[in-house]
Amino acid sequence: MKKKVKLANIPDLNTVKEIILYGTEKGKDHKQFIFHDKKRVEHTKTFNMTWKDISGIAQYLYDNGITDKKKIAFLSENSYEWIVGYYAVMVSGNVAVPLDSKLGAEDLAKQLINCHCDAIFYETEFSDVLEDIYKVEGMHKMQEFNFDNFSEYYEKGLESIAKGNTQGVDAEVKGEDMACIVYTSGTTGRSKGVMLSHKNLTSDAVASCRVLSGRHAIGFLPLNHTYSWVSALFSCYLLTEYGYICQSIKNIQNDMMKYNPYNFSGVPLAVETIYDRIWKTAKKQGREEILQKGIKISRLLMKFGIDRRRKLFKTVHDNLGGNLNMIICGGAALDPKHEQFFYDIGILIINGYGTTECSPAVTCNRQDNFKFGSVGLPLPCCEVKINEPNEEGVGEIYVRGENVMMGYYDDPEATASVFDGEWFKTGDFGRMDEDGFLYYVGRKKNLIVTKGGKNVSPEELEDKLVRFDYVKEVLVYEENDIIVGEFYLDTAEYPDAEEQLKKDMKEFNAKMPSFKKIGKTVVRDTEFPKTTTLKIRRKYNN
């Protein structure tokens, strides 16, 4: 049963500055952000208050020579100050360079050297990292702005504005201007700086908010990721909704209970964590059978158009804050069983697909038009096609549209290599069904080519294998012409997991075509090494 959803009427906009001004005018004295400072004192900011802070910082930057498309880096954990600084850079016509604070000093220095960064906002906790950055050969001195002095900065900026100096706030910003340089993870090679224009970011955000609604939320995605921009930083202005800024995912449960979000955006790991917690709690309380029966009743009633899900699963909803209706999910493959489960209990998971080079969203399911297992339909700002599909309809995902990047910074060769005319070659494989829904298959660079010339996507096999209840993590790769499945098992919950795996692998291989069979099984004692975005590092990664 899919309910028709009323969507916001959002005008055409060309720059992030226009998004901010639009939302401020619409939101005015309604609350926009709730957050805690370092002393754990709670603060609430309205749209007008946030704009005042943005204006002060924008003018302070101008008064300190940060103008005319200077590049400003950000090195800190999530905070209100990070957000305001980022907005101020956009408003003042400069270029943001968000850094992954989990990277080492050498990697960060390479990125700063590459983009010839002019200035940096940083948190005191990263002072030692900044010192180590300066020790890297070739690194240059930057203007430094410490977030601990943020109130001093914007007060000085406001004093300047009061004297009639508004150049920072009034800076001209055009759609074709570069808004930011975002560095790719670089786990399989040199990190590249993705140049995104104001129009790239704005077209993606507007398109996303035109096909999805949303209400008050909590935000815990790292602010250096483009996913958090379109799902939180820009959408809060376009939808005029407020959000709580989570400083640590460790506090997510308490934050949800206190701030009662209607929706939030996250990666599949967040969904899986909540799913596991629900079932473990039910088991601990001896309510597993009740939960299973409730799901059966829910499915039956829904077939007749009767929705009693929030009443049937009130205890579960109360433990999630009591108001959670929707989770917007992206960043990696999501098991369809999680989509089905949450739908059965009254929470819709909106799965989507994107890449940094596309600002980042490319496709997403809709609240009233979705298919479990798919990553949805293309956004209105872009077109998607499958290039040279095989007999199964699988080929490389190509994208073209206003959300596609300007190119890689100072790297014309790398830029040329990922374009086929106007089409951006994502490096991802997928297929599209007759209704235009995209199904993600895997990364082109991960592809296993068998001796018989067959192409095998390890992600496709991993998606199936991770559905065994006792499998926590799995990685599929090729070794000496044999497809290997390496597993990290939940032996605490399932003591006989290793024996069960042997039986299940026999059944699994019996159902698979010969070229997709797992030839060797490996069980590991620890979790797989992860990237800073919590993705498993593949065997060819450094």
C-alpha cells in the first residue's frame, strides 16, 4: 500500500547562496538547528539566527583577505561551527575544501598541496594533526581559523557590517562558479579532487527535495561527505525543517529518544545496527515470537489496505523516539530484507544511489513509488543509462545532467578518462528494469573475470551471502583463479556458525551457475579493515 505524498513546491535555484537566502526568508524565526557545545550546553538556532552567524563569518573572512574564490579547508568533527563556516564560504563566493578528519597528516597534506589551499578552519583537537601537516614536504603555510574562537570571529564580522562593510555577504556568486573541491577516498589509488559547482550542488538538492518530503531530523553523517549536504545542510533550507546535530554516532540511541526525529539519513550500517538491536532486544525480552507474529499480521492487514503498523509495533517505535517514519539510505548496498522488515513495522527506507562526482545523488526510491532491492528512479536533474549491457542487462552506469561535476582539480587526464562525451562513466555496474528502476550490481574495478571470460560481481555474491543470519561481514575476491568467500561470523550469538556455514555454502553453490560458485571459504577471527567511510577494504587496497 503506497500512500500519495504531498511534496514541497520548490522554485528553480542556481547557487547554494540562493538556497540559504530562500530558506532563511521562508524559515525566519522558526528553529533550524539544535546542538550541544563542548560543555554539553544545549543551544537552539532559528533560521534568522543562523543567517546572522553566517553573515558575521562571511564578512570576517572578507576583512581578512579571504575573498575572490579563495580555498578554505575544514578539519574537525561535526559541529554547528563547521556548518556555519561552510555556509559562509558559499555565501562569500569562496571555495570549500572539506577534509576527512580520520585521514592521516600525510594524506591530508597531499590534498591541501594539490588544491593550493589558502586557509583552514580547524578544531583545537586537531592542532597536532595540523602541525604534522606542515611537516610534510611541499606543504605551504595557510591562514588559520580556530573554531574555538568562532564567536570572536562572527562578532568582529558583525561589527564590520554595522559600519557598512557588507562585501563578504554581498559577494556575487554564479551557478557556474566552483563551490567546493571534495577529495575521493583514494583507497585504491591517488585521491582526486572533485570540483563541484554551485549549479551542480543546487540542481541535485532541489531535485532531491522535489521528489522526497521530510520533517525534523537528526544528522550524524560526517559533514565532509556530499551525502550529508544534500540530505541535511541544503534540504533543511529547502524544506524549512529543523534538525539536531549529532556529535557522535555513539549517542544516536539517546539522541533519537530525546529529539524524536521523523526521518534521518544514514548508510546501510546504521540500518543494520538498528535492525540487529531490535531483534536482540526482542530475544532478550522473550518477545521474538510476538514480533514475528506481529509482522505476519501486519502484512495480512496491509494486503487489505489496513495500516495498523505503528500500533502493532508501538514498543519498537517508542525505542526509536516514537516518531521515526523514514530512513534515507545510501553509500553502499542494502539488504532487501532490511527494507521489507522496516516497511512491515511502519518505517519506510528510501534507498538511493549516488557518487561524489554527481553531487552526489543520482537515483532514489520515492515515498509513493519504490521497489525493494532497487536504488530507485533517476532524479529530475539527470539522465541515467546502462552502457553496453550484457545478456542479463548489466552494464556500466552512465550519468549526464546538471549534477555532474566540473571535473577533477588540476587533472585533465583523469577527467577525460571518466567522460564519454557528455556522459559520466561512474565505474559502477547496474541494470534497469522495465519501469526505469536502477539496480546496483557492483564496482567495475572489483569485477572478477573468470578463465572462461565470464564477469562476476563480488558485490552480487556478497549481497546474497551476508543474508545468512550468523554472517556479520563477508568479502568475495579472486585468488589463483578461484573465487574466495571470506567471512567474519557472529559466533557469540551463533556458536555453531562455522559448521552451519559449511552446510549453507553447499546449498548456495548448488543454486549458482558454475562460474559464480565459491571455490574456497575462509573464516576470519576479526572484523575486516575498513576505510574512513566504514567500507571494507578490498584485497587490492593499500
